[in-house]
Amino acid sequence: MKKALGNILLILASIVFTLLAAEAVLRIVPLDIAGSAGGDRGYFSRFDPELGWAPLPSVEQYHVGDGFSVAVRQNAMGLRASQEHAFEDNANQRRILVLGDSYVWGYGADQEDIFTEPSAHGDDNVEMINLGVSGYGTDQELLFYEKLGKQFDVNEVVLAFTTYNDILNNMFAEQYGYQKPYFTDENGLTLHDDHVVDRPARRIGIWFRDNSRVVAIAETGFLNVKYLWLSRFGDDEPVVHPRDRVLGPGALRPIDSQGVDLTVQLIKRLRDEVEAAGADFSLVFIPYKPNVLALQAEDHPLVTAMTPALSEASIDCYDPYAMFVEAARDGASPFNEGDNHFNAKGHEIFGKVITDRQLRETIGVCQ
Amino acid sequence: MIELLSDLWGFMRERRKFWLAPIIIIAVLLGALLVFAQGSVVAPFIYTLF
């Protein structure tokens, strides 16, 4: 009995030793995949019972990802900014608050290149307040505005809308392995957030997922094996992640269409709250990378699917898609190579759209 | 390949060194996953969700 117990302990010790040794090796060897260990939410956000996750205050770090290593600074409020922002408008500048996800947060972009930074937009008369948080859908953006954004005295609030995943984000109680609040729309919007709890076991699991290179490789490797298996033996169309497909007009998945009504309701509520606070509201679509790089005539088909309802609700919405296509046509891709987010060029274009009202009026897509 | 595995198993059984098994299994499994993880089509999916 003692011997058997000893053998089991020896085998367990052997497993732990091997995993620790593998972790050590993977931290020394410069493998691409090892570099991607550490999701931005793991490093730059924390659990929040109202929002699912919220940005960590006072962060100065490098974010190492798929093909990039960039400086990240989050101010005392947790906002990705090289400066602190007062709630009051002390400098008498035109103040624009921007809501959005990782595109606004600036995934893969150096701090100084993000469109909300003075160094990037270059307009001394404008102060932009970046409320972008990686992984947020419109629901969390609305709640983040209610919790923090509406305390800012601003002239304008811009919602940067990511077509290929914001609608999907709004439909689920969990995204990317993290629980999140969500709304349902039955005779009005109802918030559901009782399920958002910080369980220690879950926290430990997420910590390992975000910090261990062995776990990152295991997760990525298993997913790839699964995708390869489905590609070969699955009975559906070839497996390509939806975000990597060039999508022509009308090429919508049923699941995306299902969330359009709910999403428009969320945007309407946000617009109403912004206007009640005395600011202007507008929505700017994030151009869809695969279509831009393929020089397609139209942006993601959800733009077309959403604009009638947005127009009906009298929401100002804009799409800088043609400007991005023009940059791509000129050989200056506005996107990161390894993911779909903006590079410095993309931030430059998007910043112009946000700061220059006249320019924005030329790219309106809602009537 | 089968011969190599058979030899390894014989060695472990003969010398009663079964603690070597997890080291070998984990090393092989991680090596295989590493091959699949590099040049990943889904790595951006995991981390950019956002």
C-alpha cells in the first residue's frame, strides 16, 4: 500500500516537474506561439461584477502578441491614455468620448499611435477620451458608459462598432471564456448579470490560460487539431474562421441576423442616454479587414443589414470603409498583419474620421 | 517507432521507473501540439476576440 502510494506520488511529481520544465523552456525559446501567451484581458483587465471585466487602473506594460510588442499605458481610471482625464471640461476643448472594443483600446498598436492620443490625431482643439475595452460588445459598452462615461462632460460620444463580432458579443452570457452581463429584448431591454461571479477555481483557470505558455500552446494546438479535423471530416463548408472570410453582399450567417434587433435597441438606449447628458451621439463602423484587403466594393454585410434600423431610429452613422480600401489600394495596409486590428495607418485614418466632422459627413451611411 | 515505444516500455517495466512515463508522454504531446500551434490559424481567434 505504502509502495503504491509512493509510486503515485512519484508519478505526480514527475508530471509537475515536466510541466514546469516545459514552461521554463518555452519562456526562454523565442517561439511565435509562446509570445502570444497572455491575453490582453488577462494583463490589462480585472473581474468586474457589473461589466464582466473592466480595465485595470495605472498600468504601464508592454503587450506582446502575435507579431508585435507594443507599449500600453492605462491611466488612473483604467483608460488607455498617456494622460489623465478630468470629468470636467477644464481646457475648453472639443471633447469626444469614444466607446468600443479592442479596436478603440488599440490592440497591437503602440500607445502613441492610437487614434485617441494627441500624438496620433494631432488636433490641439480636441481631447479624446478612450473608453475602449477589449472584448466588449455593445451591451458592456452601454454599461461602461453608464458607470463611468456619463460622468465626463463631453461634446460628443462616438460608438465604434465592430461588425463581425459586436452583434455576436451581445447575444451571449459568456465570451472568450469570461462571463459577462447581457440584455434580452422582450417589451424593453432587460439586464441579466446575476451569473457574473468571480469563482476562485475559474479565476485560477483563467490565470493559467493567460499566463502559462504550456497552457497557451495546449489550447491553440488542440483548437488547430479540431479545426483540421473538421476541415477534413466535417460535413459543413470548409472551416475558415468567420473573421477571415471575404463577405459579399447578403453573406450573413443566421446567428448574426438574429442579434441585429437587440443590438439596435442597445444603441438606441445608448444614444438616448448620451443625448440626455447633453452630448451628440454617432456611430462609426470599423471597416472589415478581409473585405478591405480584397478591395471589395462593400464593407461587411452587417453594415447594410443594420443601417435601415439605425436610420429609422435617426442615429447618425458613418463608415470609413472606402478610405481604408483606398489606403490598401495604395499599398499601405491599415491593419496588423497577424490580426484584424488597426495598425498605425488604420488609427491615423480612423482618428481623422472622428476629429474631422466635415470629412465624416462625406461617409454617412444612415439617412 | 513501435519498436522504440516497446523498448521504452520494457525499460520502464524492467527498472520499475514508471515515473518516466509522464515525462515522455507530456514531452511527446507538447511537441505535437507545438507543431500544430505554430503558424496557427486560430491563435488570433483566441487572443483577439475582442
